[in-house]
Amino acid sequence: MMHSPHAPAPHHDHDHCIADALTRADALCAERGARLTSLRRRVLELVWNSHRPRGAYAILEDLSQQDGKPAAPLTVYRALEFLVEQGLVHRIESLNAYVGCAAPGAVHSGQFLVCAACGNAIEIDDPRIRSAIDATAAEHGFRVQRPTVEVRGLCPECQEKVP
């Protein structure tokens, strides 16, 4: 079972986390012959700036602040689409937001534990969940194309805050 860096440890070095994600993205895109443009790379970095899923408009606002000029929404959406296609980010459907992929390059389905209090998203990849989805879908003659499972609850840190 894969555990994500989206559940930061108490002494988490987030700068290293971002640098590692960018290094892996550079390598994967080079290996695939995919073009990780400077804009796509900046969007990926902005997604990784937080362990909370980021919406396209928050990313757009950050880009505009960095550049000192407004960025076009379509360019951000196209960059995000590329990053999703390359498996570098996941879209959290219920939030209409994006989170960096903990295991780019590895075949896995989107399974997330989303904290309702702090907003952090923990990516997991439990083969038992995927097997259950596949088996149930097969019983109904349904062909799964893109399984995404989102579970809302409270992370350990937020549970401690609740009396």
C-alpha cells in the first residue's frame, strides 16, 4: 500500500518535498518525450506548494502575483490537464482541486483520504479497494475507466483538536 507525502510528518521538509516532485516530473516527462514547459512546471510547483488540494483559480492567482501580470485561465487549465494526463497530479473531483501525485510513473488508482477540517489530502493506493471496485463493476457488466475514491473524515492531527 502506498502512503503519500501529503500527510506531512512533524519535521517535514516541504522544500525538499517540492524539489523531489519537480525532479521526478522532469525525469518522467523526459523519459516519455512529453514537454514539461516552464509554465507546466510552475503550475506543478504551485500544486505542490501545499498538502491541501489547490483549485485552478488559486493557482491562477499565484501565477499572476509571481509574474506581475494576469495569467489566462485557459493556460492554467491546459497545464493542469497535461499534468493529470502525465500522472503528475490528481484531480480531487469533489473539491474541483488538484493535488500532486505521490507516485508518478506507478500505475495506481486515485484513492484519497480528505480531511474535512484542515483540507489535507492523503493519497493511498490499496489494491484491495481497486479489486473490490473491479469485481463489483464486473458483476454489473460495467467497465471501469478511471476509478477515483474520496473519503472525507478527520486526519490524526485534527482528531486531537476535537474534544
